[in-house]
Amino acid sequence: MSHRSVAIDGPAGAGKSTLARKLAQKLGFLYVDTGAIYRTVALAVLRAGADPADEAQVVPLLDGLEIKMAYDTDGVQRMYLAGEDVSQAIREHRISGAASKASAIPAVRAFLLDFQRRQAREHDVVMDGRDIGTVVLPDAEVKIFLTAAPEARARRRLLELEQRGQEADFETILQDIRNRDWQDEHRALSPLKRAADAALLDTTDLNLEQSCERLLSLVKEKIAL
Ligand code: DC
């Protein structure tokens, strides 16, 4: 039996993971956060003392990588590196930049392509990332490109950090977001871009609830709910 899939792509901080998770719950599909997989590779690279931007250092590490993905009873995706649960560790700030760098290496993308496609072969999925609608699942039933102005994304990130009691500075966050956008949009292979057949959802002026409603109505145009 073939499985159903929804592809959600967009830049960092547009709300992809929150919205994709909610959508997956609604549809009864598995939510696959592909950024977490890239982050796990980046963590392995940093732990090996290698430079995530250096292809010659990263490629030899791929063969020995033991990455697993599993779901806990609440349906939360967890990542394992050589048997260790690294779901928290991959959320550290230094991993974001490292993942963006390592993800520009063609061998890293090739290594993860199969891993991601296998999930979609085995389950109904809502998958989010940067190249899901363009490369990983070009035949996805629904494709959404989720975006927001960099300033709006930086404001949300600032709020999130403040709520966690962490100190942060708006300008630094905004600059980080712009850098990562640039890196993700300008790499030669599978750059972040909207698939020709993806619906655009700009959440700059929408709150979470409104974004969720818009997303659902876009999905309902393609999938009976
Ligand atoms: O979505 P995220 O911030 O967790 O992703 C971390 C990095 O991984 C992101 O900067 C680019 C890369 N990535 C990618 O290249 N392709 C994907 N499908 C998902 C993430």
C-alpha cells in the first residue's frame, strides 16, 4: 500500500515544527522533523572534533554513523546517536550553525536522503525541512512553503528564549537567522526554495492559532479530513 505524505518546507523559525506536529496529530500521520536528523549528524561531527564545513573531514565520518529515530508514547520524535538519546543535545545553539554547514555537503545529503525516504515509504508522514517538497518527496500529496519575515522570526525566537529564562539580544538573533537563511538558500545542492507546486503560507502577521487554521485549510484543499 502506498503511503500519504505532506511536505512542509521553509526557513528556520517560521513555525514549521510546531505547525507540522499539530497537523500530523490531526491527520493521524507520523511527524518527521528532518532538521533533527541533520542536527544529529552535526553533533556527531563536532564530537569527533571535525569541522562541519570541511567536506574532507566530514565524509569519512559518515560510514561509522549510527543514527536512529524513534517515537515515544506521546508521538514525540527522539534522536539517537550510537544508542545515546541526543534529543536535547541537538537543540543547543552551536548545533544550529553546524547543521546548516554540514547540510551543504553533498555526501551528507545523499546519506540522509534514503533515511528520510524510508520513513515516507513505511508511514503516512508530515515531513518538514528545507528540501522535502523539492527533492525528498517530490510526489507529496500536499506541499506547503511556510515562511515569515526575518524580523518576525527573530521576535518569536527572542520570546521563546526569554520564556526559558535565557538572555538574548534581538539584533544577534536576527543576524543569526539571516546568516542561516543565506547559507540554506545559497548552497549548490538542494537549496531552500519553494517548490513550483507548493502553496505559500506567510505567517508574519499571523499568530499560532491563525497559522494553524490557514495550514489546515490549505491541506483540506488536497486531502479529505
Ligand atoms: O530545521 P532545523 O533548524 O532543525 O535545521 C537545521 C539545519 O539543517 C538547517 O539550517 C538546514 C539543515 N536542513 C537541511 O538542509 N535540509 C532539511 N531537510 C532539514 C534541515
